[in-house]
Amino acid sequence: MLTAITGVNWGDEGKGRMVDLLSEQYDIVVRYQGGNNAGHTVINEKGKFILNLLPSGILRETTVNVMGNGMVIDLEHLVHEIENLRRGGIAISPENLKISERAVICMPYHKLLDCYEEDRLADAKYGSTRRGIAPVYGDKYMKKALRMGDLFHPETTKARLADIVAYKNLTIEGVYGRPPVSADDMWAWLVEYGDILKPYICDAGLYLDKAAKAGKNILFEAQLGALRDIDFGINPYTSSSNTIAAYAPIGAGVPNLKLDNVIGIMKAYSSCVGEGPFTVEAFGKFANDLREAGGEYGAATGRPRRVGAFDVVASRYGIRMQGADEIALTKLDVLSYLDAIPVCTAYEVGDKITTEFPFGEDLNIAKPEFTVLKGWKCDISKCRKPEDLPKEAVDYIRFIEKATECKIKYVSVGAEREDYIVMY
Ligand code: GDP
Ligand code: MG
């Protein structure tokens, strides 16, 4: 069974928590894109863990975790993430962590370039997390990037790095007027952190292909939602990689395999980190109360997230882009304090009303049309069966299910592993 778990919205839908829950049924969890620009927060009996790079299955003893070729890896960050988890009692070894030799290395100068460019953009900034992700993906496609397996060939890699650094310095000095980076410093950084990670590096695609053919269950884990996909999201306020499920086999190293199932993670309301069009954005008291109730602050950056009502238009589009077969609706419990719950069911674009997610400037000028549903005004965090839920909560779920045209199989009502309901 090959399953992808992906975000339907702008990210932070609670993917980490759902992967943590569902990973029990899987032998292997693979991350197929992105870097340490986003974070999953997972709470279980061992404690609270923030994962930026490691797949969420790392918290389960018997699960093998793979970091795929579609990822960009900041070696220093990964070494620290591994150390942090070890301190929390999580065992990590080459047995349960495998890093693709084709995954791209995110270098310190990528972070610098990310900061320089966001600063140059000033008020027009993209809202980058400044962790070097756009510059490193840029270099991947310019073929100016090093990959994990290069660490095993120090002589050729050192020479190649010197040439790449000379090329990067043309931009650093010439475009941004900043001091050049030193090839020796970069090499020292690569050796320091790369040596620690070498035991985990392997042909991850081959490993996964064999595992799939041996009947193992594999879970493909995305970071960030459909609306952050480089092609289909709210470009340029997107990530720099494909976050959608269709990319999972490629970014994992098994483009020959087909997914059996795509689970879309969708939050019961909306949140969006950083810049870009966010049609349902709320302000004032409604927004503040919702942000506090949902604890909507970035896991990687601590930034307060923009929040708003559930968005049918964006979610239906996200479901289509993900090819989601079923939905896990998360954080329904967060809405329990509301007397009335607004849901955005259409956009007004100029003089037209549309239910299809618009492109470009049409999206920038879109205004939300709301329908208001009745709140349930009671604690639902202890509900474990559909029958336990108050009628208004069931009505809310069914309304969203009908509007987005995708089956809501799971509803999550709390941050901990067992806080969920299977609806079907
Ligand atoms: P991800 O990036 O999609 O994995 O999501 P984040 O980890 O950035 O944000 C999800 C946050 O919501 C985490 O702090 C979770 O512990 C928490 N969370 C997840 N599901 C639920 C839920 O059903 N109810 C509540 N109250 N919190 C949840
Ligand atoms: Mg997150």
C-alpha cells in the first residue's frame, strides 16, 4: 500500500500529527520535498517534538524513515535536529533513517542569499523563512548544487565547491554588495556536518523500490500544502518545490511506482503563514480569538499566522490538485467557542461570483462570500465516535464535505495521538 498524506490548504493543517497517527500502519515514511522551512509539531507519550527535516515516522520505533531526493537538506540543521530527538529519548540510526544520495545540500550561502534577496525586496518580500530554500532549489535547477552522495567523493567535490563558490560570489558581491564567502569555510562546514551524516546516505530510491516490491506499506509525507506548490499554488508566495502528491513518487526516488491512496489534510478553518493572497483573512477580534484558540504560530519561526474562516473555494481546488481520495479534517475542537461559524463558499471577483480558485490578479482582488453555520458551544475534544459529536458539529462536517466534494474520513479534535474520530 502506497499512501501520500498531503496538505490541502496553505500548510500547517496538522499533517505532522496525522502522519504520526497513521504511520502505525506503515513500515516506511518518506519525505519527498522541501527543507527545514516548515515544521511539524507532534505530541505523543514521549513529549512534544518539532520536526523540520526528519520524517514524522522517526517517532515510532519500528518505522524506517527516508529523506528523498526531492528534499533540500541543511546538514547543520539536520545534525541538530537528530541530537535534539536523541535527547528526547528517540533512537536514530542508519537502520531507521535513510538519506537519499541525490538529495540536495542546502549550504550556508543559500541562507545568506535568501536573506539578501528578501531584504532587497523589502516591502514586496515573498515572506521567505530565510532558510535558503528558494536559492538552493534555484541552484538545483541551475545544476550548481551539491548532493548528499557527493560527500563520498571529497576530492572532486572540493574542487566543484570551489568553482560553485566563485560563481555564487559573483552574485553575493556584484548584486548584493556583500562580503564574499570563503570556499575553505564552506568545505570545513561540509566536512564537519557531512561526516556525521554519511552513515545514513544511500540509494534511497532502490531501497524503496525493493521495499514496495516486497509488499511493505509506504507513507509519503509532504511538507506545506497544495497552495504552496511551486506550479499550482499562490506563486510567488509559494515554496520552491512541488508539494503535491503527484510529485511524491518522483521526490522519493520511485517514479516507477503509483500511489494507491492520497489522504488530504484539511483544517476546519484557514491559516496562512507569511505573505500572499489569503482571501478569507480575518482581522480584529475574530482573528485574534481564532489565532489564540488554534495556537496559530509558526512551528519553524514562531510567526503569528494569518487566520480566517474555512475556505471552500481554495480547499476544493487543493483537493483537486492533491488528487485526494479522502480527507482528514483537523482542529475541529478549536471552533468550539464560536456561537456562529462563517464558511467562505464563493469568491466575488470584480462583478462575477465564482467557486473556482482564480489565478493571479483575479485572486488578489477576490473577496469572500460567507455562509454562517451554527456553532456547537461545547467541548468536543473527548468525542471518539461520530455519535459523540453534537448535531451542529456533524452539520458543519457534512456541510464542508458536500461543498468540497470529498469524503471526510477522519476528524481530529485534539493535538494528541488518540484525539480523533473515524467518520466512515
Ligand atoms: P503541520 O505543519 O501541518 O504538521 O502542522 P503544524 O504542526 O505546523 O500545526 C499543527 C498544530 O496543531 C500542532 O501544534 C498540533 O499539535 C496541533 N493540532 C493538530 N491537530 C489538532 C487538533 O485536532 N486539535 C488541536 N487543538 N490541535 C491540533
Ligand atoms: Mg507546520
